[in-house]
Amino acid sequence: MSLTELRHSNLVALKGYYWTPSLQLLIYEFVSGGNLHKQLHESSTANCLPWKERFNIILGIARSLAHLHRHDVIHYNLKSSNILLDGSGEAKVGHYGLAKLLPMLDQYVFSSKVQSALGYMAPEFACRTAKITEKCDVYGFGVLVLEVLIGRTPVEYMEDDVIVLCDVIRTALDEGKVEECVDERLCGKFPLEEAVPIIKLGLVCTSQVPSNRPDLIEVVNILELIRCPQDSPETELG
């Protein structure tokens, strides 16, 4: 199956491409709601994504990646700026299938793609002989889960330090304070019985050992089990 034939409600449809030695373009459908990065990191408290929408975004991303993997397509370039939102706030994953195009990419394009996804790339990419597998997508998905729930970028550069989101959340979990990490703009309005298991799932997906990461079909099943009845009230922390 070609990339243009892939169809899923949580995938941005690839309409075509323009490919020359000097210019490579992928042509996708237009999605009106902008990208997830802007929604998470450039929105005010008043306009921040509510809990239910964040859960649906995470589940939508998982479903789209599971669909790609069922068709032997690896996304490879997961990051919040490649997740678009439609008019109803539904997640639509774009810029997928880069691994299929790697033989056509020159070294400069390949390097720039890797650099643009720093913080989302699985640790095995540090090895030049690393094989691109579905587990690389699982790692990037896990980082996205934490980014969506915590509201912070995967890597933060301070004046004399670098803060890695996954490390911060693992430390909080060890100290029994993981619920305190959830995006403060939600003002405590989220169900703990959903938030804590999803954060733990994100951490499992970002395991340093690829074989310890679940596949995306498992992830979808876990998320659907975590989801509480839609009519359950949101609980306040504290």
C-alpha cells in the first residue's frame, strides 16, 4: 500500500508529493485547527485544552499509529508540531512514512529531520547502525503523552542545565508526586483515575529498552480500558 492510499480518521491524508534533488515536498490535506505544539505551548490558561480533549488527542494519536503499523508504515518523525487538530479538536497525525522515503533523502535532509525531532527520538538512534522499527514510534508517542498531560516541552534548555521531561516525571513518580506534574492550567480539573495510569503508560512507552515498550495496538487497548464513563464528574485535586 502506498502512503497516499492510507486512510484513517486520525491521519492527515497525503495527497501527493513533489520530489527533486533540491526540493522535497509532501502535500497533505488542509486541517483548520493548527498544530498541537501551539495549542499546548502558546495558549493562555483561558484557552488551554481541557482534560477530555487531551485524552481524546492521545487516543487519536495512538489509533493512527496503530493503523500505520498494521500497514507496515513507521512514522519516524513524531513531534507535537506534526500533530494537527481539526475544527472539533480531533487529532490528525501528519508527516508520516518518512522511513519509506529514506532511500530518496540525501544526508542533509535526513540530518535535519532527526535534529527537528530531538527529545522525541528513541535512544537507540544514538547508534549509527540502529534499525528503524515500530518501537521508535512507541517511544515518540510516550514523549507526546507526557507533553500533552504535563504541558511542557520534551526538553527545556536552562542557562546552566538541560531538563528532560521524561526524567522529571520518573522522579516525581518515584516520590509519589506524579499527579502534581499535570498541567497546572487545568486547575486540578481532571480525574486521577485516568491521569496517573496514562502518565505511567507514557513512561513505559519511553523505556530505554525497546523490547520493554508495548506495541501501539496494546496501547490503544490500555487507553480504552483507562477511559472512565463519559458522564463521570471531573475530580479536584487536594
